Amino acid sequence: MTSTSTGQARAEEALSSQNPKAPLWAKLVGTFFYAGYGKPGPGTWGSVATVLLWRGIGGMLQPAWQVPAALVSAAAVTVIGIPAATRVAHEAGREDPSHVVVDEVAGQLIALIGAPLGWKSLVAGLILFRAFDIMKPPPLRRLERLPEGVGIMMDDIGAGLYALVVMQVLLHFGFLR
């Protein structure tokens, strides 16, 4: 470690020690049960964990209940994720810390609404969501400017909506089954 990076690490540590500690529930939700600490690419780890969890839960549901369950799950993750993301970001002393991945969970769930639970659809949903999340086409970048947890969550919700539209087009025209 160089002296510059050591100094930067000390400054960040001092800043985070001045910030209020996030409660355990917020840390668990915000990092999606610590998936956000996966390296490299914590957001991808959060998305992969979401796809695997959705495959398991969705597979236990009757097909008629899968879309409502995905909608309710995405909404619940969003409502709970906003305050969790806010608290974890405050603790980290950053606007959008990379270990906060609850936003990826919400966006990934949205991308998978109405998608079959086969591997092709799940992988396509994962790739599409991650691509939109990373590229941030307009107006997603602007959504990041919203305050605190809302800004953390909304760009990923938008990426999930973009991915959902493309997924539905691919499904409609028979490219995925």
C-alpha cells in the first residue's frame, strides 16, 4: 500500500467512525445478507444471489402465483431497501457504497417478472439487468442524484424496468423459453 492509499484509508476509516452505526437489520438488508461484500463486482454477486433465490422460491410456487410474487417481492425489497440503503450509506460515509446491493436485488427481481424459470431466461435476465445497470442509459444516471436511499435504489429499479421490457420482447418473439 502506498502512503497516499494508506492516508486515504485512514481518512475513510476516521470518517466512517464518526457516522452512526447501521443497525443489523439494515446491514443484512442493504448488503443482501452480506452478498455485497463479494469481490469482484459486488453488484453482480447481489444479482446472482437474487436470481438463484428467485429460482428456488419461484420453483415452489404455482405458475399463476409467480408474477404476483415477483411484483410483491420487488415492491417489498424496494420499500425496505430504501431506509436500509440510507443507513448503510451513512455508516460508510459514502453516497452509494458498492457493498449496498439491495438496489440490485430490487432491479433484478423486476427484470425477472413474467420470465420462465429456465436457465436461458434467468441468465438473459441477469445479463440484461447488469448491462442496463452498468451502462445507465438515460435517465438512469439522473435518478442517482435523488437523495439517500431513494437515489441508491431508483437507478437500479429503472435498469430493471429496461431489462423487463427487453425480456418481454424476447419472450414474445420466442427467443427465450
